[in-house]
Amino acid sequence: MQLRKKGFTLIELLVVIAIIAVLMGILMPALQRVRKQARGAVCQSNLKQWGTMFTMYTTEHDGKFNTRYAPAPPGAPHQGRWFDSMLDYYLDAEDIRLCPVTTKLANPDKVPGLDIWGDTFTGWGKVDRGGSQRIGVYGSYGINGWVYKAGNPTVYGKPANLFWETMNVRGTADIPLFLDCYFWCGWPEAQDTPPKWGPGDGPNGEDWQSRPDADSMNRFAINRHDGDVNVLFMDGHVTPVGLKGLWELKWHKGYIRNGPWTSGGGVQDEDWPNWMRSL
């Protein structure tokens, strides 16, 4: 008697395929979360390394952030911003200039006249030679401009007495130094307004941007990490901060931490733009 070989029926195959589909549906969100968490961890590691470089720089300059109005390093065309003055510290550190969430640069080929501003998922630069910027500078992080060494009587029209200038101050754990940003700097104020829409939600699929220095909190309030941005604080620690929480940090010496966009200042959920209410 010849035995028949047993195989799978069509129904059995369909059941197996259905089970695999269900398992994939369960696993994919978990894998995506793990991937996002890994990117966030790399971003935080980048900022820790930047913190080491800032410490090295200020140690060599009497604890001062004398970047904006300090003599520029050799070869710089102007008195240096942070990326000019600190160039020797990060020049060979290509891998820490961009958060892994940013997938492209605004001007990767340094085309003259092309916009160099980034957005939530785009790094700023590359900056071609012109004005005070060095050729080829780029990144996805920006400095809290209030840490600069102030000019007299103002810097960009901002009172010199509000600038930190040095690491040797109290409360450094609450002072943001370097963080996720779509430009290389910003000078947040308590009254700065939040972005009106989220990433890619603009009329033409663009991010919200308000570029003037007078309303620059939105440069940092970008949804790169599921409602958070990663922040390097002046004391050297790095941690994610919720977008709404940015208004509660101590940005400059006179910053009002219970301002109009904080719970202490009376902000209500409905006051926030729609895209931020659930964050």
C-alpha cells in the first residue's frame, strides 16, 4: 500500500499567512519605537560629545563663551560665532553634527544663494563662504544665543546684562546650552509664540518657521523626538525636554519661567496650536 504525502491545504496556508500578518502588525509598531529610541539615544550621545567640547573651549577661555565677539580663529573671515571659534574642536567630528532624525541638508552642495535654513528633519547648511560664515559649516543643533559673551551695549539689539557669558553661574542645570534646532542659534523669550503648525503641515507641506531673532523659540520647538527635543544643559547633562517645557527653562538671566506659555502663567490647552495640544 502506497502512503500519500501529506501537504498543507489552501485553508491552512491562509491561516498561517493571516497569523504572520497579525504578528507583523503587532511587531512593526514596536520595532518603529525601538528605532526611534535608538535615534534619540544617538542624538543624546552627540550632544554629550558637544558638551565635552564646550567644556574644553570654555576651560581654555577662562570659563567664558567668548565666541560672538572674541577674536576669530586663524583663517576665519570675521569675529566668530560658535561654529567659527570652535571649529578646531569639531572639524573632524562629522558624525556628531547631525541628529540621526535629520535625513538631509538644506544646501548640501553649498550653492550660492540657496536657502540654508533647515527644518524639523533637515539640517541647516552647508554654509558657503560669505559674511561671517565659514565654508562648509552645517548641523542640526543650535546654541542658546544668550550664553554668548555680550557686546556693549547690545547684541542684536538685546540687552548685554541678560547674557550668561560664562559657565560660572548658578543654576546651570536649568540653562540650555545646545539643542535640536533648525538654525545655528536663537534667543528665546518668554513671550515667543509656538509654531502654528507641525512638521509638514503647512499649506505647501512645509514646516512652520518664524525667522526673525525677535521670536526665535520656534527654532527649537521642533517635533524631532515624539514631542521632545534633546537638550544639552550648561552643567553638561543631556535630557529630552517636551516642546511645551521649553518655555519653562532659564534661557537668560532675566528670563521669566512662569511666562504666558507656562502652566504657572495660566496657559490653557486650547491656547496651544492644535498640533501641540496632545504633546
